[in-house]
Amino acid sequence: MTTAPVRFGLIGTGRIGQVHAASIAASANAELTWIADPIVAGAEAVSARFGGRVTTDAGEVIASGEVDALLIASPTPTHVDLIAAAVAAGIPALCEKPIDLDIARVEALRPTVAAAGVPVALGFNRRFDPAFASVRARVAAGEIGELEQLSIISRDPSAPPAAYVAVSGGIFRDMTIHDFDMARFFLPDIVEVSAVGATLFDDGAREHGDFDTAVVTLRAASGAVVSISNSRHSAVGYDQRLEAFGARGFLQVANAPSSLVSFSGAEIVEAKPPYENFFLERYSAAYAAELEEFVKLVRGEASTSPTFDDGRAALLLADAAQRSATEGVAVAVDLG
Amino acid sequence: MTTAPVRFGLIGTGRIGQVHAASIAASANAELTWIADPIVAGAEAVSARFGGRVTTDAGEVIASGEVDALLIASPTPTHVDLIAAAVAAGIPALCEKPIDLDIARVEALRPTVAAAGVPVALGFNRRFDPAFASVRARVAAGEIGELEQLSIISRDPSAPPAAYVAVSGGIFRDMTIHDFDMARFFLPDIVEVSAVGATLFDDGAREHGDFDTAVVTLRAASGAVVSISNSRHSAVGYDQRLEAFGARGFLQVANAPSSLVSFSGAEIVEAKPPYENFFLERYSAAYAAELEEFVKLVRGEASTSPTFDDGRAALLLADAAQRSATEGVAVAVDLG
Amino acid sequence: MTTAPVRFGLIGTGRIGQVHAASIAASANAELTWIADPIVAGAEAVSARFGGRVTTDAGEVIASGEVDALLIASPTPTHVDLIAAAVAAGIPALCEKPIDLDIARVEALRPTVAAAGVPVALGFNRRFDPAFASVRARVAAGEIGELEQLSIISRDPSAPPAAYVAVSGGIFRDMTIHDFDMARFFLPDIVEVSAVGATLFDDGAREHGDFDTAVVTLRAASGAVVSISNSRHSAVGYDQRLEAFGARGFLQVANAPSSLVSFSGAEIVEAKPPYENFFLERYSAAYAAELEEFVKLVRGEASTSPTFDDGRAALLLADAAQRSATEGVAVAVDLG
Amino acid sequence: MTTAPVRFGLIGTGRIGQVHAASIAASANAELTWIADPIVAGAEAVSARFGGRVTTDAGEVIASGEVDALLIASPTPTHVDLIAAAVAAGIPALCEKPIDLDIARVEALRPTVAAAGVPVALGFNRRFDPAFASVRARVAAGEIGELEQLSIISRDPSAPPAAYVAVSGGIFRDMTIHDFDMARFFLPDIVEVSAVGATLFDDGAREHGDFDTAVVTLRAASGAVVSISNSRHSAVGYDQRLEAFGARGFLQVANAPSSLVSFSGAEIVEAKPPYENFFLERYSAAYAAELEEFVKLVRGEASTSPTFDDGRAALLLADAAQRSATEGVAVAVDLG
């Protein structure tokens, strides 16, 4: 007996929407049936490559009766309404992060999602990266003893345009939010946030009162401490490292080499080409795994992960970091 | 203007045939229209996944008028006749290595291929590996000065079944043949072969008078020296390394890590999981690139590489190595 | 013309005193003429190996007229008085860190040292480590552009005895103090300290209200941000890493391998033996270089570095970290 | 009870003689009492640094009655007579490699050494390198299963002067001889030698009919195969690597980094400074360990290793390699 592919409606066809469209098309368990984007040319381009009917109206997709699942990859301000609509229509949704930049809107939606019984998964793709997932499993298996320190380095290749910075919600809500979720992947119960921000090189950040550099320290209920280092630029390419430290040693995730080649000469030895440039390359396997896991969820073969509440928790941590960095105090948080 | 995909006929649906079928299916520039295998179930299984009409008769494919290119992945003894038939029909062919185990048959076919003007490419996939190709390009660009020493380590995860060993033509014609071609990728004009073989662990090799361990030294016309180390088993997984050494330094190709994770503890530090297990994983990018390059060749946008004569040269080197290992003499070769 | 060796008086013959005695003995430019320790057996043991007259009274050494330089390696509470006595006698002194656990005593001594014109150097040995010194020089030369982030990992192999913890002044004054100085080696002008401490595994720390785990964030006047991660235990051996990050890339100091050997097998590959166990092994070259630099200072061939004021600054940072970790606020500091 | 230091007579004060003088001086178990060199200025310079009486006549040292051990570091042609004289005088000797360039002279001396009962050790310092010794011990302990392949890369930083090449005995007797001994450190019973030489860059080698590049394959009685790669130049510094391969995996010795620092930027990542430049740096620990082991031998606390017969075996292999490279045949050897 074969199972019919899960029929996806894709909302939004920007960079991340295209990633998901490709994942859906590449999966034997999924197909792209509807694509919505107010900019119809974007939707049509995706349709040309991967199939699916095109509309400018997300509501048409939800009402079509021809989608088993919704992939919400539209701009952040649309997420809350789309999740609400999906839940109302009984259609499981995978929504890109963040749920919203305004925690009040998230809190308002929360009871609806909790009551509906329709799966809503959050697009924290890094949880599905084979390396991070492996470290988490090995930590859980006790390989390093109790987790005492978790260190995350996360630096983007280059700062986004000033116009993006203006609406991004700031570095903590836009960029560190991935690291907050990664911290919670290992230590769900974070109780305190201390953050230091700096604006060292990016005019866009300076113009909009944002930071381009940040260091965040989290304290977990277990007592474990998390360190996050962010920068909006990185000469080496996408810089994504993690170290989980415990009494028996540590597990590390290294940057992804772009090549197996190294050069050794009179001035330098063992020099490699730069790392994978950015998230599309670095996390390609993660996006594919994320889609497959969501398909299982739609089919009732998996539980929701990461959840709406994981998305809310990451935003709460971002808000706390913003306050800590601004006021110079450690901020207690309650994610319950 | 779009170009129609190159229509492929696939002959043979064993392990390597399936690899090529997947590459064809994944390419925007190719499609699988015919599949031939005397074991029809194999052809049908491939067809179910990737499309294409099925037959037990390769001749039907060639005569169909519905293939622009032939991918010959059938057992070695069939290669010579299939190449001849493809050439006669004017259909470009990509043929798996080796052309044949008998150099006399290869020599007999050679004038036909040379005269025909129909491209015949040999399936030395490793030339298309990004790492090896990069090293070759950097050597050619003079980064390490004149190439003086080339060292190749090539070890399979585990010895093949004794039945396979029996018909393999021996380790030099079956396994080292890839390394002979890799040597010639850097140094086409090899003039001398010295080989030492040993049978240390594999009962199949012992039974059939073959070696399971081999070390080969080649001398190039330039004076450069090539070292090849082979083993029919490798605990770490597929062990595929290369070092190109010159006056200004060396370029190395490392084994492919299967993960970005490392563990450090009280007994060991920086320990990684084993390497990619075997050629399907290690050379997946190479197979895809090989297919794309062959498509260009079929379309007249590239020249043939590696050629039928490259296939012949590798076999001449294998024959010379067999003689050298048996007789304990350095064997001069003339690949002209 | 040869220069006579600098005659050293060594005060204190514990672990670190023995290190300095060996460095003095190994140097062609220094000799050990006097050794003082209230526990005379310790002094005698050092004298038996490296020469020098023995006394239980440090004052006798200072008054002897037979020492050109004083090496103060006695317990911390004795440092202030010994520095004062050395300065009064016009004898240059190299004093182990910290100057004192009480900043008031340091401040009280400060004008005396400043006015005296007798060199007083502080034993922050890590500044003399070839790797850290090289990174600092390369950063100063602009290799990574402006320094934006400095990350220091510093973990001891195992927690000290509870009795030591009781008088240590706490993790920030005892252990992190080295990292504060390392931070100031790169970024002398630190303006703000945020610290988080945790007590996760060490009963001695728990008993005495100390932390065994700490994460400290410093902000420099330049805007650069420093991250320090400490632990009182480390399964891999002494864990001493540093990364200097700027717009053009980063420079890293790796842990010191204890061997050039690695093992690759079916379960793990490239596994190395653990790192050098502790500071005596890891920083042996640094101790020797520190001594040689101090000899130059005594001879008037070098300026004082690190200075008494560097010692004071590190203690101010430790005090600020203690307050930050306790009160949950970022603490502004003025090191001027 | 303390043991008196072993009194050494040093014969020869060239580069390697100075190394040994320093090792003797640094050892608590040895002292330098006599130094002989026809060039008296050399002997006097060593004496000034490390002590010892000076003479131009090695015989005076042997006859002095003031040496417990002889360290023969004079030019190769003097070794045989000095060993004979030491043995006749009942003085244990540590002789630098090679014993002689002429196997006939070695064979003539052999019965004398065998009969005398006076220890004669050969200066194959690499056996005492901690990394090589560790790999050998781990192989012996079965960590990789039966040893199947041993790969040695050994490249000097730069070619010696032509005048040196003229009297060196050729690359196999001068340079590869260390690698032959290293091969026998793992696999004492070598039965066959195949060698390929090339002259690619060194005018001195060309002028004197020598090779500057060599690849040697050895076959052991166990069936294991050894690969040696030599070059008389190496841009990266002294290139000394080894890999022991067996059924369960492999153990590798990497080159010695000269620094713990690496640089990562936009063009390259993880680039380290060049390796230790040459044998004095790379093998400093080995020279010290060699001396200590020889002291134990003199005191009757250790057995001779490597022996005179090890020196003879290495020369037999070098002679066989020379013949193999010249005649293009595998050469059987009997080291019994």
C-alpha cells in the first residue's frame, strides 16, 4: 500500500519560500499543489519549476480543499493571521520563524492554537541539522555527563540591507532567535537572560538603533549556562559552531568545509577554502529533514516539534535580551 | 530558447546503473527513455522510480531511434560490443570502466572508435570529483610548482565476494584501474610501472590467486613519481586520499567526513565519526558532474574526457602492474 | 664583553616558586642566589636542585645585598608587603598574581610603586605564551581588521581542594583573573563587566559560596566585546583557547596537543590523545619567556610589562565580576 | 643512594655533536668530560658551553680512563675505527648513523662487536620520538590488528650542498637510511626492496649521479608492505609523517606544528604557520630520550637498541634500494 503524497500550499515565494518549494518537490512524500504570493510573478516562477496552482490570495489556498498542509513562508507580519486561518480550517501548518515581532500578538493567538488540536510547527530548521541533532542525542545519552555549558557561535556572512534592519525587530528577534531556539533544543527551561550588544561596523544597524554584534548569556533551570556570540558579518562565510560541555568532555559542531582540499606551503600549512557561504548551503540537509518530519506530523506519525510554544519562547528570550542589553540588567524569564 | 533534454538509454541496472539512472532523472538536461537489462525485474524497478521503457535487449534500445545517448553500465564483458554498436549507430556512449579485461579486445576496437567520430567517454567518475578536479586545476595553475610526487591512497571498505574476485581481472584491473586513471589525470604520460602485491586477509583473493593489498609506483615522462596504496578493506570506511607535492608545497584531498561533530574527552580528543562509507556516498557529486559533462559532450559543447584511449591506457597500466608484481621487475609502458 | 647573570632572590617555593627556580637555573642570564620560605624544607629542596642560599626570612634576602631581583612566589597575602620592601630596597620585583585579594590594599600600595621608579612586574605568564603573543601581534598588525570580538575559554583540569577555595578570593579573583589580564592584553581599556556564575559540581565551591562555572562578558572602550568561559573542571585536560574576531576573519589559539598521533577506526577517526594536562606543561615556554623578559627589564633593556597597574586592573575587573554575578547587573569600571 | 653521572667522551663537534653535547649537559644522569675534534676550535666552543676537556685526538679520550661512554658524532668514515677502539677499550658507544657507507667494512667489524660484549648502540634517533614510539607500542598492543601497510613520508627542507652529496653515499644511504630503520622498528624482518629514484630539481644530485626524489617499497616477512616517499626539498619545512594501517584502522603521526595559532579569512580557513623546520627542532625530545636510554644501557639497566646489527640492516636495505633503483628489479634481502 502506498500513501498519497501530502499536498502542500505554499504561502510566500521569497528566498525561504523557494527553499521549501524545492524540498517539497524533491520529496517522494510531498507535492506542491497551490502557491500564493501577492507578487504573482514570484508564485509563477516557483510554479514553473515545481508545479502547483498560483494565486495572489492565501485565503484561496486555504479554502481550496486541495491542500493537506500549509507552508507559511510569507513576511513575518502575516504569520499570526495565517496560522489562525490554517487552524480554523483544520490544516496543519509549518510556519517560518518568528511567529511575530510582537509578543502580545503571539500571546493572543496562543490559546487558539492550544485549543485547536491542529498541528502548528515552527520553522527552526537548525534543529534538523544532522550535526546539531546528533550532538543533542549524544548529550541526552549522557556521553558528556550533565550539560554544564553550551556555547553557540552564529555569524552571518554580511549585514542585511538597512531597509531590512528597519523592519527586522532587531538582531535578537531576527538573528539570535535561531540561537535562542538552539539553546532551548538542549535546555528548554531558560530562566534568565543577560545580553550585551554593540554597533561596530554596520551603518544600517547604526541608523536604526540596532546592534550588529551581540553576546548573550542564558541561565537554565538546571544551572547550566549558555553563551551565544553573534555578528552580522563574517569574512569566512557562514560561521555556525556549537560546543556542549560537561564533566566527561565536550561535543563540538565545526563549520562545514566547502571542499576536502587543503594547501600547505612555505608560509601556511593545512589551509582550506572558506566555509559554506550561507544558510541555504549550510542547512540544505536540515531543510529537507524538516520537511520530511513535518510530513510525518501531518500524517500523524510524529508529534509537533518545534511547537508554537517554542516559537513563543524564542521571542520571549529575544525580548528579554533586548531589555537586558538596553538596561544593563539580567532579566528573569518564565517560559511556562 | 530551451534545449530538449538528452534522451538516455541505460544498459544495465546493477548498482552503478542505478546511480546513473538517478543522475539522469535528477538532471534538468537529461531524461531516461529506455532501460535494458536481461534481468527484466531490475530494469522495471529502475523504470518505476525514474521512468523509461523497458527491454531485455540492449539492441532494441540502440535501434529505437529514441535515445540520443547510451549509458553502458552492464557487465564488463559486454562493453566492447556495446561500444561498437553505439558507434555504428552514431550514438554517443558513456561506458563504465574498464572497457574490457582483455587488452587485445580493446586494441581491436580502438581503430573503429578513432575513425567513427562518435564520442565515447569512459566512466572514470573520480575525475569529476570537485576535490580532485580542484587540485588538478591548482597544480596546473602552478600553485605548487612542478609536480614531483603524486600519492594516492585508495582503500575499499571491505573485500568483494570471492565470486566477484574470480571474474574481476584481479585487483589492478578492477580496483587500481581508478587510481591509474587518477594518476594520468595529473600525469598522462606514464612510462614505467613497478608494483608489489600481497595477500594478507582476503580468502577470496587467496583462492583466486589475487592480491588484497597493493603498492604501485609509476614514473611519468616528466620524471615525476606516483605512489598508489590499495587495500581491499578499510575499517574507517572508504579511504580516498591524494597528495600532489611540488617545490612550493603540496595540495591534499582529505577523506570526506560523514559529520561535523567531534568528541573530546578524558581518553581521546577531536574524535570524529567514520568517513563516508563507500563510493556512492563519497562520489555522489562526481557522478552528477560526470553526467552533466557527458550531456555537454552529446550536445557538442564539450570535448570527450576521459576518452576511450584513457580507458585503454588505464588497462595497459593494470596489465603492466600485474606483470611487475608477478615478475619483480619494473615494466616500461608506451601509452602512445 | 659579557654581562653578569642577574642574581635572583626567590620568595616562596611552592609549585609556582619551583617553576621560577627552574627557569632561573635554565637561563644563561640569571642565577639563583637566595631562597626564602618559612617552610625551610621547601627552600632546601629547591636549593639542592638549583643552588642558592636558604633562609626562612624573606627580609634577609632583601637585605643581603646579593640579589639584583626578587621573584615573589609566596602566598598572596604576603605580596603587598614584599613588593613594598623590594621597592624600598630598590630591588626590581616580579610578583605572582594577584597582588592581593583586597583592592584597598592594592590601592594603598599603588602610589608607592608609582613613585619609586623601581620596576615591579606582574606574573601574568600567559602574555608570554608564543601563541597568544603571536595572535596579539597579528591583530595589532591589522590581519583581521579592527578587533570586534575576543573569546576566551579557560578551564582547569579539576577543582582545587575546598581549603584552597576558602582562601582563594573566589573564582573571579583566583582563576578568571588570568583571563581578565588576557582580555586587557588585547583590549586594555575595559569599561563594563557582566558576569554569570553557577555552582554545578564542586562541593568546595558550594561550601564556600563560590562558583565553579562562570561566563563573563566585557565591553571595551572601543566597543569590542569579550567573552570568557570558565570551568573548574575539564575532562580533556587544561582547556585554553582564544579567538580574536574581526572584519577580515579570525585568529585562533588551539589547545596544545600532547602528541602528534591520531587513531582512525571503525567507530571514530582522527582521535588524538588528550591535551597537555595543566599550566606547567601548557605554559612552560611562557614561564621561560617571562623570566627572560624580566631579566631584560632588570638590565634596563625593556619596559615593565605587565605592570603593577595591570595587576590592579585585573583585580578591579574581578571585583566587578563578583558584583555583577551577585547582583545581576552590568557593572561599569574605570581602570584609569 | 645516588648514582654518579655517566661520564661522556664526545667525538666530533659538528651539528649533531653539538646536539648530543647539549643533551648530555641537560641530563641529570650524564656529564661531558672529554671532547675530541681535529678542528680544535669546535671542541673548545662546545667545552665553553657544556664543560669537558678538549683534544684533537679521539684516542686520547678513549685512553683517558675518564669516560664511561663514548658518543661518536664524527664523520662517517671514522665510525668503524672508533667503534673498534671503543669496544677494545671496553667502553660502551653510541654511534651516529650510518656505521659506514661500505657494507664490507661493516661486515668486517661485525664479529668483533658481536664477540666483545660491550654495548654499541646506533644513533637512529627517530625510534625515540614519542610519537613514533607510541604508534609502535599501540600497533604491538594490537590496536589496529595485524600491521598490513606502513607508509612513511620523509622530506628534508632543502637539498644539501653538492659537496656533501658527493660524499654522502647517495640518498638511500644518507637520507632513506632513517626510514629503513623506521620500517624495521615496526617490521624488523624485511625481505625485499623495490626502489624508484628521480632527479628533478637538485643540481648537486644531478652532478653526482644521485637522486633527489625516491619512492621505496619494502616487503616484510609477514607479508606487510612498506611505502617510503623521500624528497630532498620541502617548502613546508621538515616533512615527517607515518601511517600504520591494519584491519582495525590506522594510526598516524602528523607533522609537528610550530604554533597553536590558525588564521581563517575570506580566502582560506584554518591556515597554520609552517611546520618545525628541521630535525633539531622536530626531534629534540627524541635526542634527549635517546641519550637517557643510552645512559640506562651503560648502567646495565637497558638492553642495546638500536643495535650495531640494526645499523648494518639499514645499510643493507640502502644498498638493495640503490641496486633496485638502478637496475629496475625487486631485490631480495636477507638481514639475518
